[in-house]
Amino acid sequence: MKGTFTYSNPTRLHFGEEALGKLAGELAGFGPVVMLSYGKASIKKSGLYDRVMEILRAAGKTVVEDPGVMPNPTVEKLREGARLARENKVDLILAVGGGSVCDYAKGVSVAAYCDADPWEKYYVRMEPVDNAIIPVGCVLTMAGTGSEMNGGSVITNHAVKRKIGRVFGDAVFPRFSILDPVLTLTLPRYQMVAGCFDVMSHILEQYLSGTDDNTSDYIAEGLMRSLVHSSRIAAANPQDYEARSNIMWTATWALNTLIAKGKTTDWMVHMMGQSVGAFTDATHGMTLAAVTLPYFRHILPYGLPKFVRYARVVWGIDPAGKSDEEVALAGLEAMKAWMQEIGLVLSLRELGATPDMLDGIAEGTFLLRGGYKPDLTTAKIRLILEACF
């Protein structure tokens, strides 16, 4: 490994069946006012809402409810949550739901006492956090984003057609996260497989960068092989606990900063996918699936050795009698077959995108320089997006 880095992760995880039982102990470390942030009806239908409320009441907490967090949290909801947290002098934000709820809670944690518009200050200008931060805890109901163990927060502004992710520092990481795979079993199949691809994309954004012999790459390969194996089982039988638990654990390690160490990373698939989401409001993992293969084909000649390694190690492509390019392309075809097998989309049309959106999506895609093709332009992004239809 040629890179130099500092590694820290302050989040405490409780994993496994009945992990929710650890929530009471965690609550003891915070003040009396808890803001309970969640989505719409799913946690009430599943009974999780009642279980969490019982634990909160038994702990003597005053609960400020903050329902209605949408799959792609909006800037309007962020401002609403920040006002609610500030006015009620909240001591802890407890996010109960999937990655969007966790992302939102972290956004509220820095926005509540922000002296300016948090969207402009923290998401557009990316300024350092210089105000009080409310602690966050998570009870996760969907595996995919890794938001339960990182400082990421993605917010959508429909008015300007922008979906922006901000990675905050250690102080914004959840203080604790409850990961019980059973809580994910009520998730619709479509959301489950979308989450699986979000996990794969997180790993690949870090893996497909750099040229040195890096331990992080070996860890990434193991995570990807586990994910492919478990996702196939879960796609065939969504109630398979072992497969779902492995997916959940892989999702956490895919984006808790570990496998990024020593890597330049890429993240252009996410930049394109997030811009697509700003225009379509489509499920995040599916926006990534729709743009991945055309992007990979575009950068493949510039990172050929790593694409060959990916094909051989993750997809088991036999290189005998093949050129490096043929091996790499065979790996992408194997990936495509897996995507089709588990039920992912492969085009932007499937997400409701139309050709007249192309210019806006391309212009809304942030250009990053860490990957194998650092000279990307908006015009090149538009060409890649055309291949996604």
C-alpha cells in the first residue's frame, strides 16, 4: 500500500437477531429528549414503531416524532427537521428506517444549529461544520447505503434538480447503530435488490482506482464475492436469514471508510446516478445500476489491469486464450448477467428518464478526478448517459 492515511470509526454496532434489545442501554448515555425520525407507514405496519416507542418510554424519554422522511430526502424536509430539533432542544436523533432516514438524520444533526441555510453552506459550498451537532443513533431496516457507519448524508433539491452527497467527519457518524437482519425481511424485493447493487457500487467505486498492491483491494474482492453469492440466494428466497444477514454486514463494511484506505477512489457512477435521481426521484440503487455498465465500458481501456483482475477474481473468468480486453469485457458480461438474474434495471428508460433530460442530468453530474479517466467532461458524461438508454 502506497497511500498514507488516518483511520477512525466512532460508531458502535450491535448486530444480530434481537439486537434491538441493546437500544435501552444506548439511550442511557443521552439526555431526555429524543427525536424519532422515520419514513411513512412501514415501521408501523411491521410493529417496529411500537417496539421502539416502548423502549423509549421505558427509558423515560420525551419523544418528538418526525415522520414522513422520503426515500430521497428533500431540502424542505431537512429544514423542517432542523427546526423541529432546534425548537425542542433535542438531545438525540434516533433514525429508524433505511439509509435515507439515516442520511436525513445526519443532515438534521448539523443543520439544526446552523446559522445559515444548511443546503447552501454544507451541501453546495461544502463548508466545515462550525456549529453544535446533535448526536445520531440508527435502527436500520434496509441494507445498502452503509449510512449506519459513516458520515454521509445525501439530500435532494428538486427546485434546482440537484442531489448532493456530503461526507461529514467523525462527529457526525452515528454514535451507535442497531443492525438486526430480521428487521430487513419485510422490505419489498425491488428495494432489497436495489440495496444489493448499492453495496456493489460502493465497493467498486473504491476498488476501481489505483494501481498498487493494496490490501484494501483484497478485502473488497472478498466482500464482492460474498455479496454476489448471498444476493442470488436472497433474490430466490428473500426470507433466507443467513443470506440477508451477510448482505447487511457486507453493506456496512462496503462504506464505513475501511476499504477506501490507500485508494484514490472514483465515485463517478454515484455522481451520475445521483443526478439521474434528481430528475426522476428513482430508487438510488437502480439509478446506479442503469449507468454502471456504460461507464465501465468507457473507462475500461484506461484501467484495464484492474478490470482484468476484477473479471478473474470476482467473476471467475478463465483468461486462457483471451486477450486482456476480452477477459475484462467477459467480466462485465458476467456482471450484467448477475444484474439481470437478481432483477436490476439496465437502462434509464426503465426509471422514467427521457432523452430530453440528458443535458440536465449531464450538467448536474459533478466531475471527480480520482478514477482511471480523470479528464472526464460534461460532454463525455452526456455520451455515456446516451448509452444508458
